[in-house]
Amino acid sequence: MHDVEQFVRDFLSDEYKLRVACYKEPDNLKFEQMRSEHNAKFYAEDLETFIRRPEKPDPSWYEDGAKYLSALQERILFQIKKLSDEKSNVIYSVYLSSEHKGDQSYFELYFLKETSQGLRITSIYVTDNEGGFEYLDGEEVGEPLKLIKTVKYQPPSDPADLEEYESK
């Protein structure tokens, strides 16, 4: 699991830098190169980051960005679960907060697996109104999944999230 944890930590750090560059990098070609490299390094071929900006941001983009950046945090990693699907393929689920400073609740659930390019994010789920997760993008993950191992890093603050965190 160490390689998976390192992948996730590298992803979160790189994602944070990309969010900052989105509002601070004046050269759009440099920003798009960073975005392209981030996608190639962390996402399966059919996925990409949702971090985007206009092709030619006007000055107000950068002014609004200063407010956004002041409320930005590197996302929190709560836990990683090693799972296997019905075909005994190993999948990792990664529980993350949002990028908003102070958020300590589940926001997204990423699924990772080995691909021909190495370990990559293959599925993205977001929290729903019932305290669970709903499919957003990538490969839908089938059921049932068998839990192999859980590594916990930090408990979430939301009571429903905490109940899930402590249950497995």
C-alpha cells in the first residue's frame, strides 16, 4: 500500500499546485502544459482533472482567484481501502475532502487501479445528499467489492462520514 499512498500524496500535492497555477500563472501555455502533465501522470486515459480556466483569462479572473486561493487547502486524505472486485482485480478507494479550507468531510471518492500506464485514477464519485457517494466520471465500479485492507490517516468531522470511517 506504500506505493498507493505515495501516488495519492503526489497527486494531492500536484493538484494543489495546479489549482494555484490556475489563478497565478499568466502564461496560458504553461498552465495547459501543467494540466496536461497532471492528467497524464495521475488519470486513466478517459479521465482528466476538472481544474480549468478560460483560454484568455481577463484581469478579473486573477482578482477573483486571489479570493479563491485564500480559502484553498490541499485536500485531506482520510483513508485508503484495498478492495477486490468480482473478478479478483485489485482496486483502491481513496476518500478525500474538498479543496476548501477547513473542510474535513468526505467530498470525493476516487478509485485507482493498475493500468498499462501504471497506477491511475479510473473512477470518480462525489458525495450525495444521503451521505453516500454517486458516480461522476470514469469507469463505474461494480458491486460487490471485497475489503482486503484499510489504512486510515485522519478521521472526518462529519458524523455520518465518521461512522463510515470507524466501521471498517
